[in-house]
Amino acid sequence: MLCSIIMCGRLGENIEAPFRYVEFDRLLRGKEKQITDKIPVCPWDKSDKSSLFTMKQGTLVLVSGSLERDEKIGLYVLSDAIHYLGDKQFNKL
């Protein structure tokens, strides 16, 4: 384990089993432009039956885990826990 990570974001598209993106919106400094960052996440058991894959795209989640490295994907979060926080409509500003 390199480090512990806790992040809150929206579920994005599936990359390839067993990875899925978690997306975050942020404003560029000094500009009024919003960009979306995408972080690959993998469930601890690497199963496609994980709640990471059963929840619909856009669902707000809290993910905790550790930073790992994959030769094909690069850096990703190996999740210890995924908590459901709400649907898309709760994430609109």
C-alpha cells in the first residue's frame, strides 16, 4: 500500500473489467471553465459483481482505498469500501 485515499465523486463509465472511472468536476484557477477529472477505481476483490458495477452512471459515491499501479491502466485506486451517497439529481449545482 502506497497511501490511503478517500474521495467523493460520480461514477463514470466502465473502462475494462474490473476498472471503472470515478469523476470529479473542478474549476480552472483564474478561469470560469469547469473540467472533469477521471480516476480509475478497482474493487478490492476485483469482481464485476461489486457495487461499483451495479450502481448506475452518475451516482454519487464515497470511495476509500489505496493507490496502486497497473501496467495497462497506470495509477488507480484499489477500493476497500464504496458508499452510496445519492443519485445524479443530488449532484447538480
